[in-house]
Amino acid sequence: MSCQVKPIVAIETSCDETAVAVYQLGEGLLSQALFSQVELHALYGGVVPELAARDHVARLPELFQKALSDANLQVGDIGGVAYTAGPGLVGAVMTGASFGRSIAQTLGVPEVPVHHLEGHILSVLLDGAIELRPFPWLTLLVSGGHTLLIRVDGWGRYSVIGESIDDAVGEAFDKAAMVLGFDYPGGRALAELAASGDDGAVRFARPMLAKGSLDFSFSGLKTAFATQHKKMRHSNEDLAASYQAAIVDVLVKKVLLACDAVSPNLLVLAGGVAANQRLRDELAAVRGVKVVAPAMAYCTDNAAMIAVAGALRQAGGGVESVSGVRARWDLSELSGFAVESQFFALDEA
């Protein structure tokens, strides 16, 4: 493997973001073109799978050309095509996978199917200045569709040690925001509202902490929030602040339990909810483990994270054999791969 490996193009269409990125090992992210479908789905209060897939089809050719142009590349400069193969909305994933495969086959370059969640886990690598530590790592992956505690024992070696038994944490934020009258997705708006509220005004329960389990539950919190809102005893600011405090408290305490079980050398925060500043601040205060998170722009779904994961798998001999696309895909099914220290060295200190 050499620093002169060709750039790889990556495509992400797992849900409602259409994105194409160009990435080169040894050089970093060369470009990214992204279109968000938020306005398209806001009217329905959530993502409509058929509309998402149709819009991906319409946007991909233009975004592909833009990503290449912004990177000052021609199609012949591409050394591989990575694409999200799952998990995600089947129709949406299929559009990106089909587009990526057609490009790879036309150019005669390798195609690299990528697990969407591995992309999130490795999104911290998009910051070239990040200080990596030896494995094991612990990842808290929190988004609109996932709430996971993941043990990382090596490049591509993952095991889920905790997950939500019902709603994902991002969904819990978005649904509460909708109760307050914000458009979908409203997690960011709720966090901004919470900044001016009293987080002790309402004592929301902290689900599943007493059991000592690493799993999560947020459906009860959603119901409790709606109930408190109907009572009209507290301002929206106080409700938002108290609700956010309860959710973050649960996440942080579960991370502490997981740290006791795993003894990680690195704690990785990833996913859309990783952009929540209160969560970042409280995890940064956890003692005994270095905490890293991607830049805000790489917390939500993006093609840059698919590109870095795809480039590493292509160069490290870990390209997955995936037939079709997958709505569900267990992280533990992935194979490990090698990463040369010239690209991402582990600091043994």
C-alpha cells in the first residue's frame, strides 16, 4: 500500500441525505457534495421512503459531477467506488448502490460496499489531527435511527454491547421537538431552546439505570414529555432543558458503565446526536479515557465517512462481499482489515 493510492469516490443514500465525496488516503477529503431532503419530508413529519429514493435518483448525477469538479479530478482518476450497502431504507440504499456499481463497472475499478454505521464510527478519522489510541475503543453511536454502545477491538472488528430496546435517542429528541411545534427534524431546535431553560424544572425519569444494563429505553421519556407539555405547568424552555438533561444523563451514565466493562483507550462519539453540545461537554468531562468526536459537519449522514471507510477497506484488504443491499446488517458480521501506520498511526502513549 502506498501514499500514492488513487482517490476513491463514495456515495451515501441510506436515508434522506444524498451525498457524494472524494477521498484519498494520505491526502484526506478532497471534496464533498451533499443535498438534504429535509424540506421535502418536513411536511410529513418524517422521512417518506419512496420520496427519498426518487429524489436520490434525481440528485446523484449532478452531485457526482460536482464532487469530481471540486476535487479537480476526471473520472479516469478514480481508483474505486464506495457506496452505502446498508443498513437503511432499502429503496434509498438501492439507488446509491446501483449508481455506484454502474460507475465502478463502467470504469473497471473496484466497488466497495460499506456498512453505514462503520462510516459513522470511522468519521472521526476525517480530522487528520486526531490522536488515536490503541484498541479497544468504545463508540457511542447516537442518531435518529440508532442508539448503540459498540466495542471496537480492531479495524473492522465490532461488537454491540448495548442498544435501545425501543426508540432511538435522535427520534426521542425529534418527537419532543414536534410536540413543541418545531418542524422535523427538530432535535437541534430543541437543544437551542434548552439552552435558555432550567434543566431542573421537571424531574424526568432516567430509564433503565437501576438495572445496571447497557441497553437504553426512550419511549417512556417521550410519553412523559408529551404529558408534561399538556399540563402547561412549565415553560417550553424549561421542558426542553429538563428533557435534554435526562437523555444526556442516561447516555453518559451508560457510557460510564460500558467503560467499566471494556476499559477502552478511546471513547468515540458519533452519529447525528453527537452534534449535541451538552452531550459533548459532559462526555468530555469523563475521566480516565480520551474522548473524540467528528467535526459537526460529519455527525449527520454524509459521504465523507463512507469514503474514509471504503478507502481503508479497499487498501487494507477488507472489502466485503455483499450481494444486494441490506435494510439490516449486524456490525459483527464485518471482517477486519489492516491499516498501515503511515495513514492512521496509533499513539501507544
